Amino acid sequence: MAADEEAAVEAVPLSATVDPVILAPDDAGAALFRHAGRLIVVVERGVLPPDAVLPEGAESAALPGGLVLTMAPPPAGKWPALERTRGGWRVVTDHTDSAAPIAIVTAADPARLRLEVPLPGGVLAIPDPETGGTLLVGTQRGPAAALEQGRVFAEFRLLPSLRGVVVAPVSDRIALRAGGQAFDVLYSGPADGSLALTDALPAGNGAAARIFDFPAGDTAALHERLKRQMMEAGAAPLLSRGRLRADLAETMLALGLGPEAQAALRVLASDDQRVGRSARVRALSAAAALVAGRLEEARGLDDATLGDSDEIALWRAALAAGEERTFAAGRVAHAAARLLPAYPAALRARLAAPIAEALVGQGARQKALAVLAALPDEPSLVLARVMAQEGAGSPGRVLALYAPLTESRDQRVRALALRRTVEVRRASGALSAADAADALERQILAWRGDALERSLRVRIAGLRQEAGDTRGAITALRDTIHLFPEHAPQLRPQIAPLLAALVADGSGIAPADFVLLIEENADAMPQGAAGIALARLLAGHLRALDLPDRAAGIYERLLPTLEPGDGRTEVGLALAELRVEAGDGNAALAALAASAPDAAPAESVVIARGLAAARAELARGHADAANRILEALPGTEAAVLRAEQALRAGAWEEAKQRLIALLARVAPEGGPIDAVARRVILHCAMAAVRSGDKALLGELASRYATTMDGSESEAAFRALTGAAAQDLEAVPDLAREIAAMRNILASGGALR
């Protein structure tokens, strides 16, 4: 800074503030922007005060013509800005005024882009903390103007800013100049050059569309080319290395060097982010990952922005084959027959065999034969050629062709040959489904850890099911989910029908084993109507095994996954009834509250939920609340429950009157007598005994003695209506019988 400028600068101490101040002349501009997770301040001809105290983690660096200060951005909700102070600029971390937007204007000159800002200052070049390249920063002397959204151009990027203009050039031909009330981004290339706005690959709307340009030549020539390209890329200027490194990666792929190509492309993306985000580099990166066997990273091939050319379809099919997925056999076979013969041998060896084998696996044997006919006779294709013969020759001939491959040093070829041998024997009838499953299980150790093992285990599960070993099929799928948790969403739905089949089969599985099986596969319950149907089936079986708590657990896990509606209401009601049965009234009421209907329900639903709520209140010991609910409910079951509640409370006369009224409804003279009617008859006899109504006892005995014969309540009914009931206190056995019946009622023997 010149002496006269230093005199114009007035020191501003920082001891009283946490907001940094940078000293600068009055006509010096400043810029502010976020980048690489930091807040960056650039000030023309700026210096820090001698006693400056910077925030923790902040760093400053002197530049030719200014100063750059980087610091942690303020917390969320705080809006940073720069304010003019006496003799400099202050960084304010909580600003309220908004900056004016920067207008981007395309000039008539195609080699110029104008960014309109008030009072532009100078332009400084600063290091890019993210890429190590250069950022061109245009400062402002007047009111702040900001660029809210960045823009990507062919040879530069406009970064978002809070004040000023920030350009990240990719090419050395990009410049930033201040002029008038604007900054101009200039292209200093050939006269016909322009600031192109797109970087997309050409759309593949025809069979001739290509995405890669692999070099031709034998392995020795490709290695020489690789050495030359490595030296050229290392010697080139930083901003010119992107294209050279992409070419280098393409040569590495031609040699089958997938990991090396990935490494080169990662360096490219780090040094030149704009080129690294280009469609060509993204496609090369995904292809390199596929050749390296890193299928998760290769899924970038499915990016729709890469187009839909035959070549990209070919690579996507290779990825699908590696993941044991299907693809469009016709189109891929055509592309493979046309493109693969022109690929370098090392790369062709990585793609041709999986695609041809997958075509056979999909049943497209003729298409696989067409692809193989177009390719040279190479060792990597031996297995595919044998697989393509499976449908044409006798099983004995095909097994003879597989025999040497089962001893191959190539582990993948050996594993697949062993598997295909079992499948051929199974198809010919030489092996049963159970024997085939056993044979495949012995082969699991031949190849571990990828889609090949996963598909093998799924096949074993299918064979177990085919053999009638439903539990073995479930176990095989559970083991597969444990080993390949990322594929659990695709595998779990296969377990649900097996659980249903296990219950329907009635194979006599022990209750403890059945409970363990349900617990292990709780996450396999489907949602919606299928989940409700399976839950009802499993819960019913558990309840029949006298395991109501386990049955309730099934509904409890299912309930939160259901959307409001009839299904949710049904599940909540079933859960509430099971909780009442277990004596947990609070849990029953919680289940009812969590499954309240979202619309006016049918009367049958209202009655069922009311009865469950009343029983829950009784389980909680709130008899008055239960009575209020029951009084509001129509129907026989509510009336029966209300009468039983009077019995529990010792209101013998009230209970008797309610039960007599019920007899006319549930047990008309000469009409059919069901379980509900028998229970009402028995309760009526109890009320008659306790109220001393011998006439009613006699009437019940004469009318229903024959009806009650052979039922579970026969002995109790005869004891209540017999001659001994004439004097209750004189018959201790009868007293104990009545006490036992009351205990049954008190422990939840209400009608359901």
C-alpha cells in the first residue's frame, strides 16, 4: 500500500467486536462469498490492523493488490455481509438488508458475457481452496449486488456470491474485466469462439451414437500410448489437464485397468471440477468402476443424462448382468454384436462373457449365439459358449462340456460351471428339488460376496420351497438378507407368502419354533391388505397355541405401518381385543385410540370398538365407565356384557332382570340354542340362586335342561337348578361351584 493510502487509512481496533475489520482506502472494493464450506472475504489493497483478533479458525493471506480472509460461515439463520467503516470494511455476521440481484446479460458479442453490478471495483485472482485452481473475484465499491444461483458454462463457472462476482475459469482463455456498471466475462480464444452454455453429450437417437472412443491397437501399442499420455498430462498446465486425463483414463480402460482408470478420473475431478462433472467423465468413471468390479459405484451408468445410445445400453446391460438383473435382450444383443468386436481385447474380455451368459440366463439363447458368433474365439468366452449349447445338445453331452470347466483355475468360471451342472441334472430329472438344493448349498463356498452368491442363495430357497421344505426356504432367504442387507427390500417380500404357506400347511411345527420363526421374520410383514391378511393368519395360529401376547405383537408391529382407513381400524380392534384378553386395559385403549376411523364408520364397527373399549375399562377396574359405554351401544352382545357386569358387581336383582329379558332374544322357546344362549341361561340361573328366586330356577330347569345336556356348562347348570340349590348355605359344593363361576367371569369370561 502506498504512503498516501496508508495515511488515508484509520485504524479500527477489534477488541470491542467479534466482527473482523480489514483496513482499505475509501475507493477499494470488496467481495464476499461462500465456497468450499468457508466464508471468503476479498478486499482490494486491504490489510489487517496490527492488533487484529480474528475469529477462531480464520486465516488471512496477502495477495498482489489485496487481501483474502477465510473463516467459518456463521450459524444457520445468520446472514453475513460487508459494511463500510471508517477506513475499511467490516465483516458483519448477522445482516438484515438484502443485496440487489446481479443481472446476467448476453451481449451481442458471443465472446462476452455481461454481469451488471453498481460501482464495480477491481479484479483479483485468488487460489481456489476447493480445487487448487484460480478464482477471479470482481469486487464492488458501492451497494452490494449478489448472485443467488451459480451458472455453469463450457469453460468457466459463475459461483454464487453475497457481494461481487466470482468466476471459476476452466480455460486459460477466460478473463474478467470491469467496465461501466458491470463486469464482463471475456473469451480470448479464436475469433469464432463463444461462451457455450452446455456440456451434454449428444443424444443417442440412432444406432451409430457412441459415448466412448477407445483407442485401437494391441496391448503393447496401448501401453506405449499410456506412457506417452501420462507424460503429456503431467507436463500440461493445470487447466488443460482435464481432457488429457480423460483420454488417459480411456486408454487405461482399453487395457482393462479399471481401478487405475478410476484413480486417474478422481484426480481429474479434484483438479478440474467442471470437467469432472462433464457427461463424458461421469460415464468414464462409472465404466471404470464396472471394469474394476465396483458395481455400487458403477450405477452412474444409469444416469439418464448420459443419453440412450447403443453403447451406453451395452454398458448398462453389463452392469445389470453383474447385479443379476434382466435387460432388453434384443437391443443389447444387436449392440454387442456390432460394438464388442471393435473393442480392445482386454476390455472385451471384461464385458462379452457376462453379457453372453446373461442372455442365456434370460432364455435368449439364439441371441447369445449371434453375439458369440461375432466375437473371436477367446478363452474368456468358453463358459458362455457351453451355456449356449444347453438347449441344443443332450444332457450327457452338455455335462461333458462342463466337466473340464468345473476344474478351471478361474474361480468364477468354476463356480458357474458347477452351478450349471446341477441345473442341467435337475432339468433332466436326475436330481430332485431337495437334492439340487443340497448340491447347490455345497457350492456356496466356491464364490462368495457378490450378486453371484446372492442369486445362488435365492435359487436354493426356491428349490427348498419346490421340495416342500417351506421352513428351509425361509431360512435360506433370511441368511441371504443377513449377508446382503442392501438387497433386503427385494428379498423380504418373498418371505411373507412362505410364512402363510407354513401356517396353511399345518405341518405340526412346535409352538416355540413357530414363535421364533415369527420373531425372526417380523420385518418381512408386507403392508396394506396383504399385511393384514398375513397378520390375521399368523395371530390366529399363535392364539390357537395359547400365545395371545405373541399374537398381539404381530398386530402391534403392523399398526404403525398402515394408513388411516378400514384396515388400520381392523388391526387396532384385533390388537385391543388381545390386550383385553391379557388383562391390559390401558394397552387396549391405546390401540383403539391409535386406530380411530378417519370417517364415519359402519354400525358394526362402532359396536365392536365400543365393546372392546368397555372390556378395557373393566380390565382397568373402571366399571362405571364401562357401563356408560355399554348403555349407549345397541345389540345383544352389549346387553349380555352389561348383565354380566351386574353379576360381577353383585347386583343380583338387576342382573336377573337383564338376563330374563335377554333370554327371549337369544334363547326363544323352541328355537336354536347357541353358545351365547347357553351362557345367558347359565348366568340367569346364577342370578336366580343369588336372589333366591326358586320359581325362576324351576322354570329354567324345565325349559333348558335338555338343551344344556352335552355342553361344557351342563354340570354347572344342573348344580344350580338341582334340588340342592333350594338351600345354598347347606350345600358347600354348590357354593364353591358358584364362586368358581364368578371367578371365571371376573377373569375376562365376557362374551366375544
